[in-house]
Amino acid sequence: MTKVTFSLQEDKILAVDILGHAGYAEEGEDIVCAAISSAVMLTHALLYDVQHIPVDTLIEDDGAHIRFTLPKGDVERGQDALCALKLHFSELEQNYSDFLNVMEVQADAED
């Protein structure tokens, strides 16, 4: 299962953490994993390459763990992209709840 956690401070998304593989099907045929990966790549391209936001990006375990964190000065500019990603993942979760879990956590004030 893929677990997606959006870290919020009040109503602003500060970061998104994606952990694990969906496990819907074998590697190369997993449509849930493909949808997640594609959405993550598109969001990163929008933030980093199009909006030129220096997103702090962590990629570990051959892509099984990815984290984006918006810099403090660019939280507002990154909201549309991260809100769209959250909406996409939430809708995907409705159809594939055995393979994707989306949640929100409140970040500490100093994060």
C-alpha cells in the first residue's frame, strides 16, 4: 500500500510524503502505482521547473519514499499544485482504497 501524508499548517500544505508501493499488480502493470508516479512527477515539474520553486526533494529506496517540502517563502505559490495533487490522490483513493491511503497531519509551528 502507498501511504500519502500531507503536512499542513493551518490550511496551507507545507509538504507531501509518499511512502511504499501500491501493490495493485506486478511491476510494470500496476496502474495505481503508475497513476501515483505520474502525478508526483507532474507536480514536481510544475513546482520546480515551471514555477522555479526550490522544492526540497527526498527520494529514497528506489522511489518507494518521496517527499516534497516547500520552502517557507514559497508556501503560498506552491498551494495550487499541492492542493491539486491532494485532490487527485483523494479521488484515486476512493477507487483504490486497498492500495492507497491519503491523510493529513498538522505540522508543528516551527516546521
